[in-house]
Amino acid sequence: MMSTVKIFRVKGRILKPGYKTTFSKDVRALKPADAIEKVYMLLGGQHHIKRFQLKIDSVKEILYEDTNDNIIKALSKA
């Protein structure tokens, strides 16, 4: 059985000392838990944010047309 990759929009807050902001990130994943893990990995690597400094507010599956990320669009089109 083959699973299809979906696009998820993960919204949340960054609560770093001296720096607080919200974020919205579109990621490709098989299930919502994988999408959250991908966001932890991306934000942790790019912005040196620890997992406890990220608060996930929502994870929602979105349509291909709803994403603004050109890389996700290119990967999902194939």
C-alpha cells in the first residue's frame, strides 16, 4: 500500500528569550505528526530554536493551490 504525500500548514509561536513571534510554515508530509517533526527540524536548524521554545497552535491539511511555497508546488506537481 502506497501513501500519498500531503501538504500541511503548521502555525505556531516562537518563544525565545528576547524574541517572540508567530510563524506559519507549509511542509510536505504523510501525516500531521510528521509535519510537526519537520517544522521542529527546519526551524531548529535554520534559526537555532529549541523544541521547548516552539509552541504549535494548529496543523491543517491544505490544497496544492493554497501554498505560496514554490518548492512545495514544484515537488507536488511531479
